[in-house]
Amino acid sequence: MHRRVSACKAEGGYRLWIRFEDGLEGSVFLGNLLEIGAFRIWRDAREFEKVRVDPETATVTWEGGIRLDSDLLYEDLLAQHGL
């Protein structure tokens, strides 16, 4: 099942706040991705802050084609909530 993101915003320390269409929301840490390929652009925090929700796919995306798997983000938040 593809989980749809309804809102997101960059927070300090490479944390990303996300809300899903079903109301689940919270923050995930993405700083561990800074050393991997395309994510290196985030070393400039201003690039990380350019996050948005793609209106067609309802996924978290950045300029240059970086997209994060909504299902993995959803599972991460469920685990944080103990669900």
C-alpha cells in the first residue's frame, strides 16, 4: 500500500516533519543519508530545507529528483509511536 504524504517541512538537525493523509505525523532523522550519493547536496542545509510534497505522487521530494519512499517513512513513524 502506498502511503500518501499530505504535508512536510524541514526541521533543524536534518530532521523532517511529515504528516500522512491518515493523520499519522512526526519527525524522522535523515542526517544519516548525508554521505550517500545524491544526498550529499544536503550538506548545505538550505538544500535540505527545499523539501516539498509532490502533488501528483504525494511523496516527499527535493529538487534534482530526490524522493523518499513514503512507506518506509510511515513505518519509521509507526515504530516511533510504538505501533
